[in-house]
Amino acid sequence: MPVRTPDPDPSENDDARGARRDPLDGIGGGSTGSSANPGWLSDVELAEARRRLPMLYVEAVPVRTDGMGQVIQVGILLRATPVGEITRTIVSGRVRYGETVRDALFRHLENDLGPMAFPLLPPQPVPFTVAEYFPLPGVSAFHDDRQHAVSLAFVVPVTGTCEPRQDALEVTWLSPDEAASDAVAAEMEGGRGSLIRLALASVGALR
């Protein structure tokens, strides 16, 4: 089954991620070309860029913490693929041209978790790792059959109510031990089970 780096913004058009068209997040704009926004690319231009350039992404592992700031739950998105299979993933999407990393993080968190999630983002977010997705399996722990993608990955506490949008079916809240389990890793797309473990290790929640 092809595994892709999801682009969860419904405001633009492109090929499908799950049940909807894959948004272009300011890098491309479907068939509208560059007339609507000078930062957009046409479908053909985006495909050509993907063959020649790494694409920049942000990814977020949503967590809930206790009064001492310790991670007690990890939010994993459940979604259906175009072929009807159920997979697990995390918040993810491209950084738009001219957009700060913080703004991109906030936009994708709101897109996937809803406007009432209330993520806690510092003024200058620092990634816990940089994940490299390659179109050929085996180059790294992460795979995206469309492109070479470089992803800045963050752990983001959320304090509000999460109501998944886009093609996500639900947000499943798991304990750190459950989220780091082999069973969950086997259901994560693109090798993101490794990313979950790195996230938990970065906040001292991996035993």
C-alpha cells in the first residue's frame, strides 16, 4: 500500500489523501495555477518540484499532560485510506511559502484537531527531531512514495476538546506505553511509529 506524508488543509485542491484531495499548502494550487497566489504551483509544476526538490513539512504529536507537565496521553489520528484500509497517523502538513513554522504548526493542528483543541505553542517552537521521508524504502525509517520530504517534528500539548476534521475518523488518546507499542507502530503510516517513540523519549515519557 502506498504511504504518503499527509497534507491536511482543505482550502486547496490536489490529489487525494484519504477521501479528499491533497491540499498544496501554498506550494501548489491544483488546476488554478499561480494566478490566485504567486506562491502556488500548478499540478504539473508541483509534480516537477517533487521530482527535484525536498518538500518541507511540520508534524505534531499531540499530548495531554498532568499538573506536573508529564505526558499522560498521546493523540493518534485514525483515518481511512482511499482503498478502505484503516491506518493511524499524526498531525502533518506542508509549510507554505512565506509562512513561519509556528504558524504552519498552528494551522495544521487546527485543521486536524478542530478549533477548540487549544494547542500550547511557544513563541519559537523547537523540533524534537528532523524526519526525512524518501520515495525509496530503506533509505531512512520514514517513507513517502511521492517525494523526498523533510519534516520538523514537534511534541505539542493540547488543552481543549479535540474534534477531528478532514479525513480523520477520530483522535484516539493512548497512554505513552500504548502509543509506543509494536501493535500501534504496525498501524502507523510511513514509519511514524518510530517518530512517536522519539517524541516520547524527548519528553522523558518512554520507559
